[in-house]
Amino acid sequence: MRMAPASRHSLHPRQTRSNNMYICPHCQQAGISYFNKWWSCSSKPATCTFCGELSYVTALVSNSIFSVGILTLVATLTFAFTEKSKLVAIAGLIATIVCYAYLWHIAPLHPTSAKQSASATSFSWGMLLIIGITALLK
């Protein structure tokens, strides 16, 4: 897979400063927005505005980012309540938000296809159905 060259004006190899879009793993163009990247998963991938191909952030990475955010928030709020300091609580909240946003910024996008996405969606609905039936039987 060919990577786009990083220029001296780039914030990260996967983002350009001019339009705040991320590099599509299919066409290597900056065609995926931050929100679409953040919202993407295997069953609902982001669509490139240039080539129309699909890509997503893996569940492992997504869940890890969420876990780090929660752990950071709990640790800073625990410390803030221990020290009885609103300043520490506010600083911890800001640090958590910045950390969460940065981790999503550097999260890699993986290419996928419409067929794989449909398969992931079917699997998700199937698992939800099994969980629902199990819950009703108890």
C-alpha cells in the first residue's frame, strides 16, 4: 500500500492542514472527514468523497480510545475530589477531551468493501437478536 508523502505543512501523515480531511486508504486522497472517521466502524464505514470507497477504524482501536478516555477521566476526577480542587477537575476534563480527540486523529483507517460492510451489519443484527432472545428467555 502506497502512503501519501508528508509535506512540511502536514499535521500528521494522515491529515492535511488545508481541509482537515484524512487520507483514504484506497485512493490516497484526503477525502474522509474527522466526524466520519470518528463515527466509522466495520458495519458503518466512512465513505471517501473522492473515490467513494469505504474505510473504518477497527473496533479494537475504537474501544481502546474510549477506555483510555474513561480511565483518564476517572483518574483525574478521583484526584480532583481527593484534593478538593475544581481547577484539577477542569484541567482533567480538558486533558481527557484533548487526549480523546488526538487518539482519534492518529487512529488508522482500514479499507473495506460494501460486501464486507453488509456482512458485518448482518452479524451485528444477528448477535443483537440472539442477545434479545436470551434476555426474554430468562
